[in-house]
Amino acid sequence: MTQNIMKRDANLIGRRVARLRNQQNLTQNMLVARVEVLNFFGISRDVLSNIELQRYVATDKHVYFLAKALKVGIAELFPP
């Protein structure tokens, strides 16, 4: 049971990333493409999906490049 709880709460940024992506009318593939343009290839659509669903631990690189691709400050990815 503990593993399932951890899987559903693997990061703090997932819900904010999904919300910001939707506000910008971006698909997951479009956001991944923006990240790739920034020369970071450590995220696929599946990884992004799992970050958004809070099933995947977001690394510092994920946080940095997702913020840049969404054109927001890193702090905006974290809940208040």
C-alpha cells in the first residue's frame, strides 16, 4: 500500500505542469517538442504524462526545462 501512495505522489509539480500546459493549449507532444528544442532529450510523452499524473519523480532537469518550455519561472511549477 505504501508503494501505491508514493506512486500517486511522486512529485509536487505534476498538476501545475498539466494546468499550465492546458492553459497554453499545448498537447503533451507539443510540450515535449518545446523541451527538445531546448536541447534536453530526457523527457518523452510517456514521462511527461507520468509526471503530470504524479507517478514519476521529476528531476531537477525536468523542472528546469519544463519551466523554460512553458515560459514560466520555476517557482510557478510548485504549489503555494
